[in-house]
Amino acid sequence: MVSQMATKDEMKDLQKAFSALDRDADGKLSKDELFVGFTEIMGETAAEEEVKRIMRMVDIDQNGWIDYSEFVMATLNKTNLFSDERLEAAFRAFDKDNSGHIDITEIKNMLG
């Protein structure tokens, strides 16, 4: 759902950033991959602390890596993402019958 609220350019930039960090191209970011990426920016000591912080905050399912959806949710600017305009667009995407209400059938249809 978050990816549906982002612009195409935002998603393109996120995919590019994710791919740059995902050195083995397995579709998930390991601690080591993050460490390598952040070491290039801030040095080893700061990178080690930053990776620990990121894993604590972003690895929602605590499986030891960050998948693309976790990365997108953590990376998008939350203020911009949840603007009135984008929230209204998301609501309209669910409200297929334009009733002004979202019922359980519409939720099931949207989420599969």
C-alpha cells in the first residue's frame, strides 16, 4: 500500500538505492550489506552503530534482514507520504463504489 502512495519517481529512486545496497541481489539487505554501504559514507565506528539502530527500527519482522517493503516504508518521507492528497487517493483506491465508505469486501478486493 505504501508503494502505491509514492510517486513513480520516488519508487524509482528507492529501487536504485536499494539495489546499490543489495550487493548480492537477493532482494534483501543484510547487516553486512548495510555496514558496507554506511561505512563508505560515515566510517566504520559510526556505521556499526547506525546499522544496529536501523536494524532495530526497520527490521519489523526481526528476521535479520531488511526486505524491500520494510526499506520503502522506512525510507519514504512520512510527512510527504501521508499528505491529505495522497491519503485521499489511497482512500479512493479502496472505495471502488465511491460510497464514501470502505467495506470489508473492498478491503478484501484491494489486499487480495
